[in-house]
Amino acid sequence: MIAIRPFTEEWTDAVRRFNERMAGSGFEYPVVPSPDHFLAIEDSEMRGGYILRRQRFWIQGEPRNVAHYRLPLSEGIRDRAYASLGLQLIRHALKQQPLLYALGMGGFEQPLPRMLKALGWNLRAVPFLFKVNNAAGFLRNVQPLRKTPARRVALDLAADSGLGRLGLWFLQRRLRGAPDCEAMESFSPWADAIWTSCSGLYGAIAEHDSVTLDTFYRDFAITRLKVGTAGWAVVLDTQMKGDQYFGDMRLGTIADCLASPADAATVTAATVRFLEQRGVDLIISNQLHPAWLAALKGCGFREGPSNYIFGVSKGLAELIPAGAEVHMNRGDGDGPIHL
């Protein structure tokens, strides 16, 4: 008999044993007791678990208590005896908070989004956009395009000859007239004024006040960019090493951002110029709201295939009207992990 209960100190060793059994799966449950960390316990062993990240959303200008369904793990991926545990976990989570969302998940074909769809959740991809800043670094490292020897030779030739740089110059719009931005040590207290002015301008948006931001991004190696009084962005400049997508590229990421939809283009232009001047090979971002998508495309970004999925429970979907413009990016999920 499996019981799902909050993670308290007495289960620390069971969590460690679970992680040892799951070694090689690519996932690890954090050994951090918390009332919002839930464990599926059978006798004295952990067989799965999940995390609720509770937060406030503003939906059509009204505050709502919502939770992010994070890191659902089940021993079912190794032992078919626990194949139904994933369903048990999500049903338990919905009892804790019916207004639930999930983000990321690796694509529609993965087990979690397939299960959520069967449960009646609303799922959609958060578009992935990219802009090449260093053609040679991009062509030598973009792993999805280098899967055959012939492709690798062709891309290396394009990188060495300068043809790749010339081709990308024609494909990508050059950035002109971007405003200045300033790197900040924290979000307090200046970000609160931006949040207050923006919270009612989106169909749905997670709370982005300074306390929430400084708490969430405390453990990430990020740069906080303030663009005058218009808005801000969270960016990363990461030297990748043997990544399955980006190889050894120096990767720039726009992980989070906030401004009024009318100022999205201003904040995006300043952020992109900052990363370009840092010398990254490639800049990427996942953005759902039309104003931020348009802003990125206006800076020369192109759209690629996305495996970053936004799913909302039936209860949450009922509060978000059809066609509502939702502001959603990596900062609303697990943050800029793996980047």
C-alpha cells in the first residue's frame, strides 16, 4: 500500500535510497524536507514523489493562488509494478491545489504530458526562438544539424569559409538603436514598481514582485538587467560542454523578463544587445506571450521546434478565457536549469 505524505526528516534516508535506485535516469529528488515536497511511501521506501511550488497568479487582473506541479518522479520508469504511480501522484496534487500547472516536460510525446492530456488538461507549446551571434561557433556545435558525416563536413566548411556568416547575415535582421541596460545585484526594491504597473496588463501572469524574484533566483548564476523604468530581464551566459543540443557553444539565454506588452520590444532589444556584446555564439528564449514573441522576432530571432510544454489543469483552464494572452517563460518553471 502506497501512501503519499509530506517530506519530513524521518524520510531523508529513504529519499537518498530512491535517488540511488534512479541513478542514470537524469533526475534526482532533492533531499530537502519541506511540507510542499511530497513522497510516495511503501513500507519504509520512497517509490516516487513530486513538488508543489505555490505562488500567486494574476488572471484577468485578479489574484489567484496557483501551484506549479514540479519534478514528478516514479519508480515506474524502472519497475512496471509502479506504472500507475504517476497517476496517483497527479491526483494527490490536484487535491492539494486544483489550480495547477506544469511546464517543460520535454515535448508532447513524453509520458507526463500524455497523461495530463488524458486527464483533460489544456496543453500548448511555449515557442522556442534563437538568434545566431557567432556563425562559426554555431555551425561547429549545433548538434541536431550535425547528425551525419556529410552534414558535419558541410557545416564545418561553411564555418571555415565564411559562407555561414554571410548566409546568416541575410537571414537575420540586424539590431539597431537598442537602449542601454544596467546589471543589478538584486531585484529589491526597484522591480516592485515595474510589477505593479504590469500585473493587470496580461491575461494571466505569475507574480513577479521583488521578494518572489530574489527568493527564486537566489541559487542561480544569472545576470539581472534593468532597462530604465521600462522593465527587466534575467539572462545567462553559459559555456556549454558536450551538450546534446548546443555542443560546446557559448550560450546566451533570456530566461525571464517583464515589462508592459507595449515596452516588450524596448526591453528585448536592450537585452539582446547586452548578450551580443558579451560575445555569445547563440541566444535563445522560450516565450508564450505574443508581444514578447514579436519583440524577439523584431530583433532577428527565428522560431525553432519547441519541447517546452505549458499545461494547465481543468480548474485553472476554466479561469483563463480562450484567447487570453498568457506571459510564460522558463522563469515560471524550474528556472534556468541545464543552461
